[in-house]
Amino acid sequence: MSISASEPRYALAGTIGFEEAQEPRLMGGQCVQCGVKVFPKPKICSVCWGVEQREAPLATRGKLYSFSVVHAARKGWPSPYAIAYVDLEDGVRICAPLEADLAHLPALDTQVELVVGTLRTDADGGAVLSHRFKPLQEAR
Amino acid sequence: MRKVAVIGAAMGRIGRYPELMFQDLGWPAVKGAIEDAGLERNDIEAVYCGSAYGGRLAGQRALRPLGMTGIPVVNCENACSSGATAFREAWHAIAAGRYDRVLVLGIDKLSMLGGGVLPGQPEDWEVDVGLTMPALYAMRARRYMHDFGLTREQLSRVSVKARRHGALNPYAQYQKPVTLEEVMAARPVADPFGLLHCCPTGDGAAALVLCAGELVAQSTIRPVWVAGAELTSGRFVTGFRDITTAEITARGAHEIYEETGVDPQDVDVAEVHDAFAIAELMYYEALGFCKKGEAIHLLESGATSLGGRIPVNMSGGLLSKGHPVGATGAAQIVEVIWQLRGQAGARQVEGAKVGLTHCTGGGIAGLDHGACAITIFKT
């Protein structure tokens, strides 16, 4: 699997990589010394102070820990939108926009999976992309 | 360490005063606290000023109109705990023997930021993908509701209680009670929160005069003793953590109860950091007023209302009294000083002898909160 560098219009630079089949991956850091995974990739490991961090594709699935539908947003953010904490299968908690039908909100602990989509538009009208999570579709 | 007492306390009514200059918001509280202590400005040896959004030299700007500069002024920023941090540093400076009489000022003017939600922490990745302060607490609320069966109607009772007590406080930003129906129907801010589950933004200043124990006899006012003042910061956790537990508050509470020998059962009146309705419930538990998951029963029993076993937020709390961020810690202390002196008017807790203030906040990714300051006072 090769991971390419991210494009500039991501809300968090360098956090989205793509597998060869073009499936997006959320990129965190893993400490070379002690193995702890953190998102986003830090310059130093807060646990062991190791300064060598490798880029680590994080699990693409996790559980919906909690979320809120934001109606009072900051200036420039379209609302309402849903924001969540997702607990990934590899032990990392991610704050992420939740892609869900706001009229039929998912239950907590629902399985969710990574997608990449538009977060908001910047001052000159361009789309700013970020990681997002959406409830996993049941097998039909 | 020397004993330290609070001998002066003053604040103005919290509200939105966009026409008032920052300095003119501040000096009346300073003058009021010094006069309350029966002192003159030259008696004050140093000033500790807490402000979160006031910018540079907040203390000097508030003191200049009174001609009170020329002494050490220490400006403290610790988000919502700025004023309480300033108090703790002032207390410690006297306890350690550096000064005898010190003034603490907490001040912020949030109306200069415009309306709406507060700006997010710069360079915080959670903020960059859309997290707001109300949404952070709303996620705590949703998880708490899921784990402990709390309903939105029960959550709304926190706001009803806050506004009921705030209506008795002439210093509160909101002095009108609200009904459960009004709380439930208020416009949505961050689901499950509506507007009345969230504290307002406002402008305010509160000041206190602290004095070394051996000089207290020279003062005519009845002293209130500082039993302890605890400050801590949130621990950075890289993995999962339970956001229904207020980790930083529980740890700080444990430390101050150890340090002072005061038990949660000994507390007669408390001001806690109810920036959002769920917070008051989480802090009952973290401060040891009840067991985990039982906070709503404590509130519904009336124990935390006026006349109850452990009245909390008689000022109306942040939800009703208002939350001028950096001033809040000092304003909470002013309220508890008035309560322990028996000067709290219609919201007076009869016979209160032990008071606690709790201030925490500052959203920062990976930490429960940025800072937490807890102070215990005795008559």
C-alpha cells in the first residue's frame, strides 16, 4: 500500500492519504520508540518523548462515542451540522464531522466508517475537505 | 505558611455593556473591594488580575483610573479559571510571606467579541473540524444521558433551578425565572442543548482584598478565612476517555479535601462552574456531593436549592448570573464571601460556615479541560 501526500485544501494538512485503490485513509502518527498512536501526528510522543514518529494509517472503522448537532456555528460554517467523537478500532479517538440524516440520528455506539467530504467552504468559495464518519450500511 | 483571610469583596452586575470601556468595567469593583475592607489604595502591595479575553495589561488598564499602578501587577490567563488562578496566586503570595495585603481582580468584556459562540482555541485540530464549546458539552450530555438514563426534561431542570436563584440576585445578568417548558422549547444551540441550557456571554468584574492573618484584627470587617486554594491542569490522554466524568475536577477536589481536611459533607454553600446544564450535574459528582449517575436525584430532591442540604449556585450560577470568562472565578468567590458573612440577601443560606468555589474550563484537544481551580473558605 502506498500513501500519497494530501492535497492543500484539507482542513488538517497531511491527515488524509489514499491507498492505491483510492480508498481514503486517515493518517495519524505512531511513535517509533513506544508504539503509541496519536492523531494528528505529533512532533514528540507525549508518553515517552520519542521524537521519531512514523505516518500511520488509522483504522477506518470505529464506534460512535457521542455527537451533537450544531446549530449555533462559528462565522463561515454552514449549520446545522453534526460533530462527533469516534473511537477507532485501533484505540484512537477522533473528533469528526458525522455524515448522517439529521432527521434520523444514529444511536450511540453505532458502527461508523471513514469517508472524506466537504467540511465547509473557505473565504474564496473553495471547498475545504476533511475526514468524516458515517454510519456503516447494514449488509443488504 | 501563614493564615490568609478575605476582608473585602465587590462586583458589579454582570451584563452586556458594549458602551463601557474595559477600564471602566474594572475600577468600580477594585474601589468597592478596597472600601469594603476599610482600607486605602496605598495599603495594597500587589495586584493579581485574571482575564481571558482582556488582552495585554488588563490589570494595569483597570487600575490606572484609580491611580493605583506603581506596584507589582501580575496578569493571569487560564481561560474560565483566570480569576480563580489570580486568587490562588494572591493567596499563596501572602501565605508564603511575600505580601500582607493584596488585591485580586477578575475581569472580562465579552461584548467586544460580538455575539454567538466564543472563538475557538487557535491551532486546535478539533476546533478546525467544527467543534465548539457548546458542542463539546453537548457531547458530554448525550453520552451521560445514554449511560445513566438522564432525560432532556431532567437536564432542563438544572436551568430552571439556576434561573430561580438568579432571580434573587441583583448582580445576575438574568433575573427572570424560566419554566421547564421555556427551557425545553428554546431555540437549539448544540443538540441536546437549547439556548437556556447554555450560559450567556457577558461583561463583568469582581474584586477581592486578601490580608495576612496577623493583620486581620486591624480591620473592622469580619474576616472569611481561606482554608485552601487548589489549581491543576487537565491530563493529556491520547486514547479513549470517559467524558461523563469530570476528571480534572474530581482530581482537584480530592486534592483540596485532603489538603484542608474538609469533607464534601461539610460544605454549606457552593458555587460550581455550570457553563452548560450538564456541567452542574457532572460537578455534583466530581465534587463528591453525590455518587456517579445520581446527580439529577440530588437536584430533584431540592438538596442543591435554597433551603436544601448543600445549596449550589445561589448566585444563579453561570447559567443565570452570567459568565464573563476571566471574571467568573473572582465573582464566584465574591458570592461565597457574601454568603459566609450573611450578606447575600434573599438568596442567603442560613448559618453557612464553609463555602466552596469551583471553576474549570478551557477547551483543548485531549484534555478534560485546560484548568481547574477550587477554593474552600471558612468563617
